[in-house]
Amino acid sequence: MAVCVRSLHYSGFSRQILKTTAVFSKRHISERVSSKSEPRSAPQTADHVLYTQEHFALKDSLRKIIDQEINPYVDEWEEKGQFPAHRIFKILGSAGFLGVNKPVEYGGLGLDFSYSVAVAEELGSINCGGIPMAIGVQSDMATPALARFGSAELKKEFLLPSIMGDKVACLGVSEVGAGSDVASIKTKAVRKGDEFVINGGKMWTTTGSQADWMCLLANTSDGPPHKNKSLICLPMDLPGIHIARKINKLGMWSSDTAEVFFDDVRVPCKNVIGEEGMGFTYQMLQFQEERMWGVANILTTMEKIIQETINYTRQRKIFHQPVLHHQVVHFRLAELQTEIELLRSLLYRCTALYIKGNDVTKLASMAKLKGGRLARELGDGCLQYWGGMGFTSDVLVSRFYRDSRLMSIGAGADEVMLSIICKYMDTLPKK
Ligand SMILES: Cc1cc2nc3c(=O)[nH]c(=O)nc-3n(C[C@H](O)[C@H](O)[C@H](O)COP(=O)(O)OP(=O)(O)OC[C@H]3O[C@@H](n4cnc5c(N)ncnc54)[C@H](O)[C@@H]3O)c2cc1C
């Protein structure tokens, strides 16, 4: 395996980008039935609506890392129920991929969010949903509020090592009794002198059993539910933090999901991100990037599943002709591809508005809603054309069918997205 290093320059800031060349030692059955050329997520042209040559250079460098350091091991990590987050994040962090839109002084590349979208898209070429999700938690879900509102001291202690891949981050918002209704979380942080004493627990914490710190949402006062919360940087090795269990799941197997309990955990008050009491607002802002990131990520995977389905159905013959040649099949795939392109346009428009400083809550919610629905439709639709093969664990389409189901639940369920859209349409009944 040959690894050479080169230097790329982004916005006056240079970081070493690992340039890797490798030959797959291990390939998935579905890859073996695929044609040799992997589909690109978008045409590599200079006049792309959102991406420049620099976006494509970033994507290409990331693709090499994925092909060499991640995809050959995905099957093994899926079976194990966990991927080695510290090892993979160090590789990605050293190459600059964990902080493309984060400040240069904390190890980021200082680029705008469109580069994060490009990275998220490329991460969709990982052969499972769990690893990209965990990478997204690190780069675009647990750290945006810290980067935007955190003190210099907190950024040095938590943001910089997360961007460099030296510390693994997790996000602690959801609880056993509160997922969709974030305002009703019960975890409490009570001020005692210059410390908070934390009691409660978090549920569904991605990478929770490997993380070094958590971006924790907790109630820091008894005020109204939108004004009594704070985001706190919580080191995960403090006394009183218990990882209760690693949850067995329908999909996302290579991503460990933990339940975490807090029993009189003491953390300095200075670990609050930004202003105390602003945690709910910060988290809602943080959700926008999480949702756009999620859509970008699943676009590539959906394209890959369509392409794999084309490849398989072209060579699989039924009733004396390829499955693909039945009109119902190629028409359906064309329809799904059209839906992908519509979603891509919405995402790019949303991203372009976001980097200009606009509030994109409505468009990001629409994209997230559509992303979840389309992933379900596409997973089910494509799997059907694989027949019995689609029902085995040996093909990507069945993994996608399981993994992508989360898209309509996590980071705000479809119904939560609908409620947000209705709020913007002013159609919610007044209370
Ligand atoms: C694999 C995985 C990883 C996750 N990672 C993290 C993480 O790292 N950090 C974190 O904080 N959370 C994480 N989550 C939690 C995730 O965000 C929540 O599961 C999600 O927000 C839904 O909350 P809930 O599961 O409590 O469902 P509930 O809130 O109990 O909702 C159940 C269902 O009710 C319906 N519903 C919701 N609102 C409405 C409404 N207004 N009208 C009608 N119906 C409605 C929806 O269909 C919803 O699915 C993860 C979850 C999973 C499964």
C-alpha cells in the first residue's frame, strides 16, 4: 500500500492532505457484480452550481482515504458493531477533513459550509451509514455551537483536538423520555460554587462508548423550557459518568450507540458553551447544519444504490431478458434518479443561501424530510429488483435499506420537520 503526502492550499491555508493509492484487498459481493467505474456524486465541471475545483480536489483526496483506510474494513466493523473511531478520526483529522468550515486558529480549514456539504457527499461513498454518521457527529453536529459561541479556552481544550482527530466527540441531546420534544429533557446541571453538578442521562448517543467528550444539553435553571438550557463541554472520563449499554440496532451497526447516565458529575461552570440559558437556541442552530449534512451524505449513497441496481439487473436475466430491460424497472430507476436530482437542487440552493447568512430553517427541514422519505422509497424500490439477493446481508442494498431508515427518525423525525415547515407556512393551530 503506497502512501504519499502532498500539500493543498485552501483560502491561503495549507494542510497536508493524505494522498493515498491502494488496491482493495477485500471487496463486497455487490461491488463484484458492479461495473468497474464508481459513479461520481456530481459532474466534475468548473461551472458546477455550488462547487469549485477546490471542492472537487477536497472530495478526491477524501475519496482516496475512504478507498484505502475505510471501505476495505467496513464489513469487519459492521460485524463487530463498532469502528475504531480514534484511529479513523486521526487519519481524517490529520488530513483536515474534520473541520473544513472551522476556524484556522483551531486547526480548521476556514472554509465555508459548502465545503462541509462536499465532504458529507463524499463520505456517502463509504459502504455503510454508521461510519459517515459518526464522522458527521464529530465534524458538524457536536462542534458547530462550540466553534461559534465557545470561549477561546473551551475551543482550545475541546474543538482543536476534535478537529485534529485527537479527541472523539459525541452529542448528548436525546433522552429516554425526550427525543422529538427537545425542550422537555430532564438532565439537570445545578450550580454549586464554580461547578455544575449533573444528574440524569442521555439516550442514543452516537460514539458514546468511545467518546472523550460530550456536547451536553442540560437544564441549568428552572426557567421556561426554551430559556433554561445550556450546552456544556463534558469530558467523558469524569467520575459519575456511566455508559449503561451499547444498544443493538436495526442498522448503522458499525456505529456504537450508547445510553449514558450522570450521577453527581461535577464539571466547571466555565465549560458552558457561550451564554448560560442559550443552549436550546444554540442546539436549534446546530441542527440546521446537521440536517443539511445528513441530506448531502445520503445523496451519494442513494446514487450508488441506483447504480449498483442498474449493474445487477443488467446482468441478471429473467424470462430471457435482463431484469433491467423490463420497462417497469428502468422507468422506476429513472424516476428515483429524478427525485435525487430534485433533492440535490434543493440542498445546493439551501447551502448557497446558508453561506450567505440567510435563515434556511424551512428549506433545510424540507430537504431533511424529503431525504428521509426518498431514502425509504429508494431502498425498498431498489431492493425489490435484486430478488432474493436483496434479502441477503451480502449486498449493499440491504445494508442501505436498514441504515437509511434512521434518516426519517434521527435529527428530528419527519413529523418534526413537517411541524417546522407548517410553522413557517403559518398553518399550525394556535394554542
Ligand atoms: C442510531 C441512532 C443514533 C442517534 N444518535 C444520536 C446522538 O448522537 N445524539 C442525540 O442526542 N440523539 C441521537 N439519536 C436520537 C434521535 O435524534 C431521536 O431518536 C429522534 O430525535 C426521535 O426521538 P425519539 O426516538 O425519542 O422518538 P419520539 O420523540 O418518542 O417520537 C416517536 C415518533 O413520534 C412521531 N412524532 C414526533 N413528533 C411528532 C408530531 N409533532 N406529530 C406527530 N407525530 C410526531 C415521529 O414519528 C417519531 O418517530 C439517535 C437515534 C438513533 C436511533
